[in-house]
Amino acid sequence: MAEITETARAKINLALHVTGRRDDGYHLLDSLVTFASHGDLLTFEPADEDDFTLTGPYGALLSADTDNLVLKARNRLRQAVEASGQSAPAVSIELTKNLPIASGIGGGSADAAATLRGLMRLWQVMLPDPVLQEIALSLGADVPMCLASRPLIAKGIGEHLQSVALPSLFLVLANPLVAVSTPEVFRRLEKRDNPPMDLDATATLPWTERIARLRNDLEPPARALTPAIAETLQALEQTGATLTRMSGSGATCFGLYVDRNAAAEAAKILSERKPGWYVQATQALAGGSA
Ligand code: C5P
């Protein structure tokens, strides 16, 4: 069988409200999520023995050992596939790491989800959806949403997903290349019982205005931990964004723009001003409600 390719699209939390905390310490979220057309690239090929290669601009910053979420995803999927009586032969996987590490846009979660999607295609196997969802969630709270990779509202710790009719959005992603620890940001959160998103209250407004009335509750603790986030938001504002916000636990921030040209121009200006940063103009694809 020929090589199979999957894009691990960058996940963007357009809004992220922290509404509570579970007994095990995980936080309950209410998040409006979309996915960029840009991301990491994964290829899967049949092989004599398992193999994993990391390349791309940020590949050298990750280890290719068993801690890597791609390998964890391969191993857990293989176990479930074999337990169901199907076969999961050796595979060579290459990950081209285009997204910065520990940056609030999915990265590792998107790679794990793309591995699940790619290997099911390569092995031509089916698993019951609850089994697949359980494997995804066991790899990380954001892996189920990355598996879906379409505009959605995520609740619970990220396992309850509902499609949402978002339009196509034109964005710039900007990251000052400071890695942020997600557990550390959650630890610094002062208020853990914020109100959920009230999308019904703004149903008649354009999406940009609806998003503007929401928040990312992780922004204040992330900004306290990483001052470069404030600089990133300010730099995006100066390029004419209609809205700027941090994604996930940071440090990646996004700007929304009126159209593709405005986003491309903003990315050009920002990369000239901040040559050491990750700056990417991208589009989030439209999605309909299920
Ligand atoms: O699930 P994941 O491994 O991506 O999460 C990393 C860490 O972030 C968790 O160990 C937890 O400390 C924190 N977290 C949280 N609530 C969530 C998601 C993550 O507290 N909903």
C-alpha cells in the first residue's frame, strides 16, 4: 500500500472558559475551538519494523522516544486493534514538526490524533467509536477534539464535543517561542468557577463580535507566567487585527482579520518586526452544526 499522509492541524481555542474542577484535579472547560489549515505533517508507510523519524523546523526540540505522543498513540491503537482480532503491522512514521512545541495550539495532541486517523487508514481497520474516543482521551484531554478537527464546542475536560456552524476565519498565529507548561498555567489559575460561554445571548451578532464577548480564562495566569504573551498580543493588535486572544494555555496568540489579504499582510509585517518568532497566516475552515 502507498504512503498515507495526514495533517495535524493547529487547534485554536477562540474562547476558553474554565467552569470548574474535577476531583482528580482536571479542569472543566467550555471552549469554542476551530482548526487551522496549517499544522504538522505525518506520513505512514508499511515497513519491516516500526520506525519513527522527526523532521521539520521544530523536530529537533522533541525526543523520538516512547514518551512521544505519536508512539503512544501508535502503541495504544495497535493494542486495541489486535485485541479486536484485526492486524496492525509494522509501520514507518515520519513527523514533520511545523508547529512550535508546548504552544497552546494542540501540537502533540494534534499529532496523536493524526496518528490514530492515519494508522486506521493504513491498517484499514475499524474500531467502535467509544473505543477510539477512549484511546484519544487517554492520550490527552485535547486529543478527542483534534481527532474531529472541525469547528466545535468542547465541554467536560474536552471529551464532550458538539459541532458548531462557524464561518471560515482568517487568522495569524504568533508565538514568541517561549514554551509554556500547561499544568503550571492551570496551577496559577485563581478563579476556577467562571461562567460558561453564553452563545445564545449573542446569536444575532456576527461571529467576530460573539467571540469578542467571550474570554480565555487561562490568559491572566499565562501572562503572569510568561510576560512575552502580552507583547505578542500587542504586536498582533498593531497589525490591524479585529480581535486578538491567546489560544489554550499559550503562548501562541491569534489575530482575526477581515480577509485573507489582510491576514497575509499582517503576517508579513509581524515576521519583519519579530524575526525570531513563529508567525503564520492561516485559515480556519468553516464548519456546520451536526
Ligand atoms: O491532557 P493533557 O495531558 O494535555 O493535560 C496536561 C495537564 O494540563 C494535565 O495534567 C492537567 O494538569 C492540566 N489540565 C487540566 N484540565 C484540563 C486539561 C489539562 O487541569 N481540562
